[in-house]
Amino acid sequence: MGRGLLIRWVSNVVALYVAAWLLSGVTYGDQWWMLLVAAAVFTVVNAWVKPVVALLSIPFIVVTLGVFYFLINVLMLYVTDWVVPEFEIRTFWWGVLAAIIVSVVNGILHPLLPDSEPRRRPPERR
């Protein structure tokens, strides 16, 4: 579990950096280490809060054919904005664009990073 969170954290550091670099409406302040803190909070929020919110939102996700799940991603960025004072998303639309960028960057990085759990070998036959 710890290794998986660390791998997701590294991926989120890169994803949030790219979002802040591309979008003027997303910033992590003047200090680079605030990006590391924001990514840590975002990783924890995605690991523990997002599954609960998604579970409670299943009817909305089904009715909107998955669009509401994307809005949950935007909400998780706003929770990070609320918890980390230096991390700022200026408007809802900057949040939408940031969620798209974070999703794309994480989608690109996921196959490049090591698996969060080591693969188990099947038992040997005798």
C-alpha cells in the first residue's frame, strides 16, 4: 500500500506541475515544495475520499453516463485547493482544464512507472 501511494504521489507531482505550468489559473505558490505537499494531499484525497464519493454518487454517474465521475475529479482538485493554502484553482473552468490535464498526464505516466504491487508468480507445478 505504501509503495503504491508513493508511486501515485510521484505521478501526481508531475501531473500537477504540468497543469500549473500550462494553466495560469492553477498555481502552487512561489515555493516548489508546496507542489510536493499539494501532490501528497491530492494523492491521499484520491485514495480515500474519492472512492467514498464515487460510491455515493453511483446513481448520478449512471444517469450522466460517466460525466459526473469527471466532476468528482474536479471536486478532488478543489478539496486539495481547500486543504493546501498555497495551491490555488481560480475558477471552476480552470479546475475542469486542470482535471483534464492531470488525467492525461497520469494516463501517460501510469504505464511508465513501476507497478504499485509486485506481480505474484503462479505456484510451481510438481
